[in-house]
Amino acid sequence: MPELIQPVKAQSVKEPIKEQPVKTKKQVVSEFRQAEIITAARKVFAEKGYIAATVDEIAALAALAKGTIYVYFESKEQIYNAVLENDLDTLRDLTLENIASAQTAREKIAAYVNTRFKYCEERRDFFRIMHIEPSGSPVLSKARARGWLVEPVRQLTSAIENAIAEKQIGHWPAETLAWTVVDLTSGALQRRLSATPTTTARQDADFLIKFINAALSSTAS
Amino acid sequence: MPELIQPVKAQSVKEPIKEQPVKTKKQVVSEFRQAEIITAARKVFAEKGYIAATVDEIAALAALAKGTIYVYFESKEQIYNAVLENDLDTLRDLTLENIASAQTAREKIAAYVNTRFKYCEERRDFFRIMHIEPSGSPVLSKARARGWLVEPVRQLTSAIENAIAEKQIGHWPAETLAWTVVDLTSGALQRRLSATPTTTARQDADFLIKFINAALSSTAS
DNA sequence: TTGTTTATTGACTGCTCAGTCATTTTTGCA
DNA sequence: TGCAAAAATGACTGAGCAGTCAATAAACAA
């Protein structure tokens, strides 16, 4: 009877002397399987949404029996969490890094837009889940998804506030403006995801950045 | 065994002489029940999404037995269609009217934003369904929802093109700009729907309009 | 190779839910 | 008031699906 392997579990008592930080073979295999399952699940969830996706379908796509899935995950919900947690963390870190390393408020905004567009191109299925998931899904409510945006928005807001103080841009309500950047970006991405786009991602991103910059130069009357 | 009453059905052969356009009592009652069911269904769908909503729940909220629901509608999907069709048509007509009666491109854009905000305040549940529904739902795919926007966007696009030709606004790609107005609006509305907003709808709408106008005055470099 | 442990399997269970239909209740007419 | 037609009902059916587990296969050690 195989147990669920915890990703970062302390070494068991059976092997008290061996290297602690090194993964056991068991763990390596386990992580490999989990990754396989997550990959399959990401595709299925992106296509069907959480509720309509079935574990049988995920298992079929991963070329595993359903029972095997439940060796590595406790529930459908946990699979879903694993799928998102991973990409969500990466995306947030990437976004924050890129915002941080940009200098001016304008550049930080551009960094936000560009990071999202780039990551969206790379991980279409992940973005599809993000932008498509209904409120009823137990895990990623729209509200919770927004939570992941709070930190980037905070960064943008304070950069905008500084820029206003230094008269680099017009006098706008900073936080609302930051959320507007977010809305603009996800709107454009959503549009790219739902139809086959006639423009390149670069073109779309550049347009947005230009558009925002144009507005920034003016002042809220 | 009561039959499904078709909303706009030609008079049956039984009553060949009577007034054709006047509704029979049967029809009036039927429409009343349908409206009751639609109202209940709108609330449930808005809360749960199409898949998670159950017909039993809709019936309970409408204070009817499930069987009664199926006297007036053929399927869960048909209920869903009826819920949306209704509001979707109204919203589109309202939007187009208001755009048409505005003069300049700027005013037309403001008309679009204001109409959406106003209707959203009035019909929260409807907007919740619109903005929340997953791709897997059989009826309102994001793509199809976007279809309802095509006509308004067309109107805005041509207004923008004219305004550019007459140098009232900067030189922007007209259709992309129109879609941007749409994105901005639905983004802001979605934000209002998912958290209790700290600002009034008027404030949000005014901000958007000012923001767009500020950008319009410039030119895409 | 054989025996033991570990991983995999898929048939099975219990539950939820859309849709049905025989029965009961209401309506409206004589 | 009594009676027939229409409307409403809710117990029931069948399908689909998350999660289980006894049986089987693979991996590995001696």
C-alpha cells in the first residue's frame, strides 16, 4: 500500500544516517509522476474547466490508470491546486522581478505588460485556466485570482505615486491606474486566447504600452 | 399532458377566426411562469455557474416542483439560453442606441462605457453570468460572448476612424482602440463585481472616460 | 531464479443530478 | 356543486463521475 509522498518531507527513521537533503529514488520517481500528471491535467482543465474536466480524462491523457492518479494526489481539487500553484508562483515572481529591475514608472508598467504577454505565449494552457475559470470552481475564484495581482499592483501603485510626485507623469489616481493597466493587459490576453489573433503578441503589447503612456502624459482634468 | 408553449407560435387551427395577434390566456400564464423561472435561474446561474447550478435549486428558488420547470422549458440548457438571450439583446440594443445618438467619437466611447456601467448596476446577476462563465459551458463560450460585442465595436471603430480623419483625435489603430475600450470597461466591471467596490460606479466610469480621452488626444508615436 | 516489497491497475461503489411520467391538485365551465 | 381538462407534482430512472481497493504486475534483493 503506497503512501502519498510529501514533496518536502523529512527523512524517515529507517535511514537515519544517509544524506538528508538528497532526494531518495522514491521521491524522484514520485515527483516525476506528479509532473506528468500535472502536465496532463493542465491541458484538460484548460480545455474543459475544473468542473467539466474528469479525472478519467486526465488519467487517459497521462497514460495512467485512474487509481495511479490517486496514489500521487488525494483529490481532483488537489491536482487542480498543484497545476495552478506552480505557474502562479512563477508568474508572480517573474512579474515582481521584472517590475523591480525597471527604473521609471513607465518602464515598470511596460515590464508588467511584457512579462504577462511573454508568459502567456509560453504557457497558453495555464492562462486559459486563469482567464476562463468560473466562480463556482472551488479553488480559483475570480477573487482569489485577483489576490495574486495585489502585490504587483502595489508595486505599480507606489511607482506611479513617485512619478506623479516628481511630475514625470500627469496627476492620476495611482491605484486605480495600476488596476487599469492590469485590466488592459488581461483583456488583451483574453482576446488573444479566445480567437486566433491577427496580430503578434509584440504588436499588442506595444500598442498597450503606447496607449498607456499617451494617457500618462496628460493629467486627469 | 401540457405542451411546451412556443413564445411566438402561429395560432393553432382550432381557433381560426379569433384575433391572431392577441395572446391567449394560456400564453399569458405561460409567459408569466417562464419569467418566474428565468428570474430564479438567473440568480442561481450567477452564483454557481452553468454546470454547478442544479435544476432542483432553480425550482426551489422559484417555489415550483422540478417537473413544472420541464413543462415550460425543455432542458437546463434552454433555461440558460432564455436567461441570457433576453438581457443580452436588451443590452446590445441599449448600447447601440446610445452610441448612435452620441455625436463625436469621444462621446460615443463615453456612451459605451456609461451604458455598460449603468446596465451592470441594474442587472448584477446577469453581468455576473457574463463575466464569470467558463469556456466549458455549452452555451456562452467566451468567444460567443465576444460575438455580442462585435457590432458595438464596429460602430466605435468607424467613429474613431472618422475622428482620426478629421484630426479630432490622434492617429491610433481604430479597431484595436475600440477593443481596448471594451477591455477597459469589462475589466473595471469585473473588478466591481468580484469585490465590494470602494468607489461609486460613476467615479469608475468617469475615470475610464478621462483616461481614454487623455490617450486619444496624443498620437501613437 | 525466487521471494518480497512497491507500483499500477481498472472494476466497483455510492452519490449527484438531468430529465420523465403516473398521480394528484387546481381551474374553469355548466 | 360536479366534472372534465389543464397544471403541478415529486418519486423514480439512468447516466456520469469522484474516489476505493483487492488483485496484478514490476522492481529489486538475495
